[in-house]
Amino acid sequence: VMGGIDLDPASCEVANETVEASNIYTAETDGLNNPWFGRVWLNPPYSQPEMTNFAERLSLAVESNEIEQAIVLTNNATETGWFGTISKNATGYCFPRKRIRFNTPATNDTATGLQGQCFTYFGNNVAAFAEEFSRYGKILLPYE
């Protein structure tokens, strides 16, 4: 969809073997307080206050044109404040038909999330997002 990933601001070396971002920030290098740029993939920590902090940082990066495009993977907690923060600038959503299995680098295990997830897209390539992600689930586009 994005033609590559320039930055994953909430990652680790093991996760980046799958994501293949050109640049990553880890817990040690603090993705909240470093520059964001280009095409961003974000699977933020789902705990609080990190989830809210990453939602706010993403929103700032989109509004300031600091980034070109982004795809964010979160729980589909549409009733939360952080989801509202993310949604105000979103250009597309995919609600997967199945729960996503996550790798756990510390234990080298996989686990399925306790609730469903949502891929949220930010950018002008909405048609490509819808085409690519429609094979995984329901696509929703904001009503203007």
C-alpha cells in the first residue's frame, strides 16, 4: 500500500524481521520523542498510558505533515478516547475477520489477542489500502 516502510516507531529487532522498516525505534530509543518521517507502520503498546501517548503522537505527525502515510494496528476499541484521537485523521479502516496472532519476542511464542483488531490507514492511497486489505476483512471509509 505504502510502497515500503520508512519507520516503525514502536518496535524491536525481532518484530522488524517481519515489518522490514528501514528505521525503528525501540523502548530504549523512545519512539515518542524522536522524529517521525516518511511511511510509518505502527503497532503501539496496548497498555496505558502508552496507547494514548502513541495515538496523540501519531495524530500530531499526521496533522503536521511530518509523515506521508501510516498504517496503524490497534485493538478495535472504538469507544476509547485514544481510538477517537486516531480516527480524526484516518482515511480508511480494515476490521479483520479473524483475530491476529502476535509474536512475543521475549518467549518466542505466538498468542491471539483478547479482542478484535483494526488497521487504520492515513494517506492518499485509499484505493490501494482498500484493495489490499479487503482480503483480510471489512473495509470502512470515513463519510465526508
